Amino acid sequence: MAADEKRPRWKRRGYAAALLLLVLLLAGFSFLRVGSWLVVSEEPAPSAAIVVLSGEVPFRAMEGADLYNQGWAPEVWLTLGRDARKDAAAAPLGVDLFIAADDNRRILEAMGVPPDAIHEIPGAVRNTADEVREISKRLSETGGERVILVSSKFHTRRVRTLWTRLTGNPAGAIVQPATRDPYDGSRWWRSSNSIGYVAKELLGLVNAWIGSRVEPW
């Protein structure tokens, strides 16, 4: 007779209940902590450039300006987030769609970054993986050692993961969150916006872990 079968039924049920409780406690802890886990903040160091990733205007650009004014890099690079399909749909209407880099440039200049220190990375990007590839290419072309990547708090874990996986050079980037970003990882479930951010980032991380096989629509 198996050892489990020798135990009284109430003991077996007790073990099962204890295991279930442990699983629920771990799941609950993970649920509460996942919002904070998404946030990566690495120590700044002198770099070739500060890169403001596209999106979430104005918070990323404001952080980029702060880092520039603190002397961590002589240049600020901007990525050009564009969607060719949206551009093509709007073109017959004579409408030039919003480009985050335009507003980011204005914010940087308003916070004291000289215009000649701001440079746009020319390749149009659709997602973070595209941004990482273009930034890595630019860094290689300029002969720089590393860059500081600035993004929203909830986005930094995915930025770090994609940089490491796509470039194979973890030391080539320092990831910094936009400190003025209102996202609160410790209470992410209390805001519909934060819930959306967390869900998107977790799916994005899964995609990064499997090699970015899912393309943007």
C-alpha cells in the first residue's frame, strides 16, 4: 500500500489544503509585486548619449533633459515612432500624423538642452524591438561605448530584456525610468491605465522571451 494511502484521509486533505493555500499566497504576492517588478532603474554612468524612447510625452523627454543637465552624456537621441499604414491612410487627407520626437524635442529645448545636442535616429520604428535595433546600430556607427535608455517606469523591464536579447551586449545600455511618470507599481491594480500597462508589458515580455515572433499589427 502506498504511503499516502496509509495516512488518514483527513491528513491527506490537510496536506492538499496547505499546498493550495501556499500556492494562493504565492500567487497573491506575485500579483501585488508584479507592477513594481516591471520597473528597472540602473545607476547612471557617463555615456555616449541619452536616448529618449518614443511615446508617453512629456515624461520621458523630461527625464532625458534632467540626465543631460546632470552631465551624463553630451547628446540626446530621439527615436522616430511611425506606423506606415496609419501614415498612408492619413496622407490623402493632407494630415501629417503626430510624431512624438517633435514634441520631445520641444520639451528638451524648453528644459535647457541645446538644439545642436539633440539628434534624431533616422530609421522609423514601430515598436520597442525596432527602437533597440536602431539605437544599437547608431551606437555602433558612432563608436560609443554605451547609451542611457529612458522610458516609462512600467516599460523599463521590457527595454532591458530586449536590449540584452537583441544586442547581446548588456553593458551597452543603462536603463532609466522617467521619474515624473505617474505610474505607481506598488498600487497598479487601482488604476485602469496601470492595469492596461501591466497587461501589455507582461505580454510584451513573453514575446521578447520567445524571440519577438509576434509582430505589431
